[in-house]
Amino acid sequence: MENKLDGNAAGGILQEIFPFDMTLVQATCTDCGATDAIGALAVYMHGMGTVVRCPSCESVLIRVARAEGRYWLDMRGVRVLQISVET
């Protein structure tokens, strides 16, 4: 696909939803078990929304759409999110 970006491109819309930098969060793929920072994943952005894919197996991890003051967030492709808390 010609509109492939790195995971940092999803940082903006994810920052609108989450109160921390989601590009640093580690996501584990439900399909292949690979774990990567969201900033290192493959992102596709278009008018319908943002799709985040696993770089190892290309499974869809996250779908985000925003319209009419609402967000739709589908994370069924993520087995686990590892969120580090700064102390």
C-alpha cells in the first residue's frame, strides 16, 4: 500500500484518547505474538480512519475513527498493552 507510515503517525489521534504517549506503549499482536512499541508499527491513514498493523504478520492491531465528536476504537488485534509508568 502506498499510504504506509510508521506508528508515530498514529500518535496524534491516540493522544486525543489516551492521557500519555501511546507511541511508547508496547503492543503484543494477538495473531503472531510479536511485541513492538506502537511507534514502530505500520500505520495506514485515510479518510475512514487510522489502521495500525503488526509489522511481523500484517494483522490489524488497532482501528481508530473519529466523527461527529466521537471516537471508535477497536483493539481486538492487541493481546496485551504494556504501559510504563514514570516514577
